[in-house]
Amino acid sequence: YPNPFNPTTTISYSISSAENVLIEAYDIRGRLVESLVSDFQYAGNYTAIWDASRYPSGIYFIIMEAGTFRETRKVLLIK
């Protein structure tokens, strides 16, 4: 949240067991623009803040992987 955003958005997530967590932002063409989280984390609730002020307006995809879990969310950056 928020979505659409300008220029920062907060990604809230929780994991149920200790896992390696990877959260990355990709542009509409599928290119990695930024790695937001790449760490081993214990079960719990977390937030990651993405400051996209250096990127152009557009659609981006946030991909989270933790163990066998994988989810993709679309976010819209409007400047």
C-alpha cells in the first residue's frame, strides 16, 4: 500500500516458518529493477519499503518467494 503509489510503497508480508525470503521488483518487460529483500527470516510479520523515485511511471511487478511459496502482485507507479 498504497497502490497506485508515488514514489514509495510499503509491502507487508508474513511468513509462517523460517525461510529464505526473496522480494524483487520487475518492470513491465520482465527486467529486474531492484531486489528489496534477500535474507533468511524467521516466522513473523514484516514490511519492506520500496522507494521507486528513480524509476519512470508505469506498471511494476513485486514477486515474493519464501520456500515453496511464490506470489506476484502488480503495482502502479504514478509520478
